[in-house]
Amino acid sequence: MTFSGTFPGGTSVSRLSVYSGSTCADSLEGGTPHVHTASTEAYVVVAGRGTLQTLDAHGLRETELGPGSTVWFTPGTIHRAVNRGGLEVVVVMSNAGLPEAGDAVMTFPPEIVADPERYREAATLPPDDVGKAVERRRDLAVEGFLRLAGGGHEALRTFYDSAVTLVRPKAVRWRGIWESTVAQETRRTAGILDALERGDATHLLRSALMESPPHERWGMCGHLRAHDVAHPIVHTPEPS
């Protein structure tokens, strides 16, 4: 049994400063509404205040966010982070690697989400003037989100069907990512439990310290300081 480089539980972690400084059509500041098709996401609020708007088969909901708030939402929960003053969040995602590989689908208007080429064009950020492109992308997703919120169950089901059509070609690759992260971590823990039942301490000799420095990028909900949990720095090398 070797040590694992994956962040605990096969999750990923990043720090998020929710977008502010420009308002959407509904006069709110915040991020780009989107849905995850395979992964659960958690917010741990560390500073500021805001609101989490969510939309699912049970309707539209608003949850107040403040320091210490901890909320999470499962695949299919359309979510939008609204900044009401300095909102800073630690984001924990299940299935490390899948969100980065395109697990999320933004709530563009239905005619765009139903067309893979138009969706790709709307979702892609050009290298020049990224700040303005992020705002345009967000505003387009907010337009679609507001239409979904007023469109009832049928509009939501149509969006879900289009979202699955968009991500379906990626599912085979995602399974490989999942096998090397979440499934591997689960098998590793099962092996440790087997060893403990035998009274075997050998795995403790293979302990390691790892670190993942942050790198900044433009996210859907705000400025991200993401951590590459798949390629950590190993400070404690495995004994030969």
C-alpha cells in the first residue's frame, strides 16, 4: 500500500472571492449560475455576506450566507452566489478532477444550451479582455437562470436534458478520473481497515506530508485561488 497524493476523500479545494463591482439585470452582484452534473459542492463562508440562490425540482430558494455558514448542494442543484459585501468562501468539491473537466453547465438561454457549438462559444473566455468576457458570460447565464426560475418544471427538465447531452461525451474520461481519485481513496481506506483488523501497522510507516500551492484563475462564481490536488508537492518522500 502506498500513500495517496489525492486530497482527503478524493475531493478538491479552492478559495473563492465572489464577483462584485458590476450588477446583473436583476441589480444583484455575484457569480454565474450553473449546475454540476456529477459532483456535490460545499461552501464554507470565511468572510463577508451574501446569498446562495438555488433552483431545483423543488423550486427557487434563497439561503443567507455569513461567516461560519456551511452549505452543500448535490448534482442538479442550479446555484448562484450573490455577493452582498466581501463574500469569501472555501469551496470543497467532490470528485476531484471532474469539475475541472467540464462537470458544470452554465444556465445560458435554452436555445444556446441545446446547441453544443453555441454553448462552447458562449462558455469560452477569450485571452484578451477576460474581465469583460466573464461579465458577458455571467449576464447571459443570469438571463437563462431567470427564465428557468419562471419557467416551471418543464423548463427545468428541458435544461437538464440539454445539460446531459452536453457532458455525455465526457463521461468515459470522467470514469477514469473518478477511478484514480475517489475510488482509489475508498480502496485505500478499505486496505487500511483490513490492516488494522490484522494488527498491522506497516501502512503508518508510509506516511507523507503534501502541499498544493494556490494558483489564481477566473472562475464561474468569482476569483479563484485553486489548488492542484492531483499533483501535490510531496515533502515527505516514501521510504524505499
